[in-house]
Amino acid sequence: MNDDLKKQLIESYEREIKKAETLIEKLTEPCVKSLAHSRAEERSFWKKRVKKLKSKIKELEDEC
């Protein structure tokens, strides 16, 4: 894979991680009890997504 393409992928993954972390912070704020379960599941999804993206970034950096 081209080095420029790898750098662009890494940058886009980092942007997505920042967005996800911002969303996770919003989802940890207090809310109505009826929404708590769904927000917890969504927060869990984004945490897993961030973990996957970080592993992809590490993999791409190792290839460079």
C-alpha cells in the first residue's frame, strides 16, 4: 500500500476516534432513567469501535 494512502487512513481513523470519544463523553452525562440502558449500549459500541480503530492505526504504523 502507498505510504501517502496509509498516512491518510491513519489521519481519518484518528479523526473518527476523536469524534467517537466526544460522543462517549456526551453519553456518560446524566440522563432520563428510561434512556440509560440504550445509552450504555451505544457507549459500549463506541468504546469497542475506538479500540478497533486504535489497533488498525497501530497495524498501519507498523507497516510504514
